[in-house]
Amino acid sequence: MAGMGKFIYWDTHMELMAAHNMILIPFFLAIAGISQVIGSICILINKQVLFCALYFALMVLIINFNLHDFWNVYPDVDTAHETQNFIKNLGVVAAFLLLAAVHIDNSVESYLK
């Protein structure tokens, strides 16, 4: 849903990124949306799970520190909401790292059989 949302709510995401003084906004937004859609499909069909989980963990961290930087004040950006998003996203990063760890463990276990 997050990947599709990048395209459905393109202007909203562009405005948020512009409010945070990001560069190359259309490029990064398109890359984020495309990679989220493709990576999600890969995880669902159990292909390249380790790579996708680690990629998503890194991507969420980058997004977190660039777009949910609650310690900075931006016009028309709710600091409390950004704090909530930042903390929530740390949980998402942990989930992706857990998925990667479980996938590694399952791969090693299958190899040893």
C-alpha cells in the first residue's frame, strides 16, 4: 500500500518532501514507490526476501531521518505527528531486520539438512 500510495498521492508526497528541503524529489519519490511495490511482491512470493528486507530497513531509516525529523521545525508540519511517525518507523525497521534474520536462519537450517 505504501508503494502504491506514492503514486496515488503523488502531490502530497511531493509537498512533504519539498517542505523538508529534499533534492531530486520526483526521482526519489518514483524510486521509493517502484521499489516498495516490487519489493513487497518479492517478499509475498518468497523471492529475494533477505535483500528486500534489508533494503526496506535501510530505506525506512533514510526516510525517517529525512522526512520525520521531529527535532527540526518546518512550516505546516505537525511535530507531534512526525514524532509518532519516527517512533513507529523504528518498529518497522525492527520488523524488517527480524524478517531478514528469520530468513537467514531458515536458509542456514535448510542448507544443513
